[in-house]
Amino acid sequence: MHLFHLIPQRLLRVQSLIKLTSRSFMDLKVLVSSLNDFASLSLAESWDNVGLLVEPSPPHTVSTLFLTNDLTEEVMEEALQKKADLILSYHPPIFRPLKRVTWKTWKERLVIRALENRVGIYSPHTAYDAVPHGVNNWLAKGLGACTSVPLRPSVAPNYPTKGSYRVEFSTCSAENLDKVLSGVQGMSEVSHTAVHPVRIEGEEQTQVSLNCTQQALLQVVALLSQNSSLYQKMEIISLQKPLLEDTGMGRLCTLEEPVSISVLTERVKSHLGLSHIRLALGAGKSLESRVKMVALCAGSGSSVLQDTEGDLYLTGEMSHHDVLDATAKGITVILCEHSNTERGFLLELQRVLAAHLEKISIIVSERDRDPLQVV
């Protein structure tokens, strides 16, 4: 009888060992590279703090990726209980520089606990706001069938490599060309020097193109002006970075079928899983007024929504006076609290990442919640 009791226990230990050794891992750097591919950090706002914020000493592998909107101490405890190796916190828990890392403040304690337990912390924040498959597009799904475009489109990063102006001119003299090129070689803010032959009015010439900053532009023009025989047909072109399609902050949404404000509020509540929202009717509007154009921005949307035309603004939070400005223009405002307009995206993110990161387990926090509650 004693032997019969031991056999199942030994089998259980073997099964547990097999399960443990069969767990899949990803190297931290490989995983971070994959996350950056999902949403390039170059799309984040310049003021933001995104990317890998806490890195355990290498080598570090990840078998469990833990998703949260806000990394509070309660959420950190949950992540540790669930054996997370990397926490993806939409909001960066480290935003302003830390002057020390002690047990005194909650954000410092997060860093200490992460390092002590060898858990990395990664934050995408506004990079996820900008991408076409990101937070703002998810929020727009709650409006019903609609088409949307970014309110503030993103521009292609690092284009051109340097400079905001292009200087183009032609010369028919190799000696003159050498003078120009030798003159600009010492200008650090001149880049992308292109030289190619052209035929102008039947004459063989050399076309020169220089990209430069505004400061370097003055130097280039001064160099060419020293001797007008150096060039012909100089042209100065102001370069504009190309816009990225469907990428940028906020969204202007056009509903396929206009609906009443009351219907739209119910759609928003259903999409966000909320029993209550805050509503400010635009001047002259009622709950039965029809809505066709909605401008939205997840989180705190005042700066993005400001001066945007539309029937309704949808965001997490706005200042009192910004709400007054909007309603005075006849624009209705729906406020849902900051993180309520973002958190639901994590479930969609989990599904998308799971399809591409099959090697690891991806968990969404159950304790993450908006700090403001209706009582």
C-alpha cells in the first residue's frame, strides 16, 4: 500500500520537471527588439521616457511577459507572484530622473524590487498611441463603424539624415566643383552630397545637391556668392519630412451613420466596460443631438484635441477650462478618466503579441485599475 502511494507522487515530480524544462524562453534583447518592431520608439513624443527602463544584469531570458497600464506596488506584487521576467508597463513608472534609489518613495521601491527579483521593465507609452494598430485606434472601435485619420500625423523619423534645406545648383567647371566640395567638407551640418551629370540647354554640366541645416545654409550660400561663376541656377528647397500613413497622435473619426449623443455614450461605456462616464453637452446640444465627427485622444487629450473641429471630444481627462472652451463652441465632451481610455487595449495587445511571440507566456494584470472610482 505504501508503494502505491509513492508511485503517483514520483510521477507527479517527473511531470513537473518535464513541464519546467519544456518552458520556452526568449533572450531579453531579442524580445525588446520584437516589441520595438511592433511600435517603433521613434514615434513617441520627445518629452516621453520609453523603452527598456530597468534591465537585469545579462544574460536575462524571458518566459513570462506581464502587461499592465500602470505599474503600482500592488501590480508589482502580482507580477512577482506570477513569475514575470519582463513587465510591459504602458505608462513609464520612471518618468523624471531619479536622484537616488532608496526605500523612501514608491517608484524607487519599484526599481529595487525589480532588480532584486531580476525583472525587467519596458514602457512604450506614446509610441503605442501613434501606431495605426495602437491605443487610439482601439479607442475608436468603441464609436461604431467609422473612418479615422490622425489629428497630429507623425513624420518619418531621421529624414533627411541632417538638415532641413536642400541647395541645388549646376556647374560646367570641374575646377569650380572642386572649390565648392572642398569648401563644404568642413561643414558638419551639411550631409547627403549628391553629384551627377546633367544636360542643360544642350550643355554637359554637373548637378550638385546638398542637404543642410539653416545655419549651414547661410554658409553654403555665402561660399557660392563669393564667386558667381562657381554655379548656375541655384535653388533652395525647404525640406519637409514625409508624413506616415495612419500614424500619429489622436484620431478624427467620421461615423458612417450619425447617431445621437445618448447612443454614443452607451457605446463608449460598453466598449470601456464602464457604468459611468462624465458628459458635458455642447452649447445648444441635447442628448438627442446627432454626432457625425468625433475627435478622440486616449489619456489626457487637451493638447491634441485643442482647436479641432468636430461634434464631440472623447478622452480620459481635460482641464475645467478646456472643457468650457469646447462646450462654448458647441462641442460635446466625454471624459472617462485617464487610464480607462487605455487599459482595455492590453487585451488586444495580448492577442497580437501572442500570435508573434509564441515562445513565451503573456499575462495581463488583474490588479491594474484606474485610481479614481465612482462612490
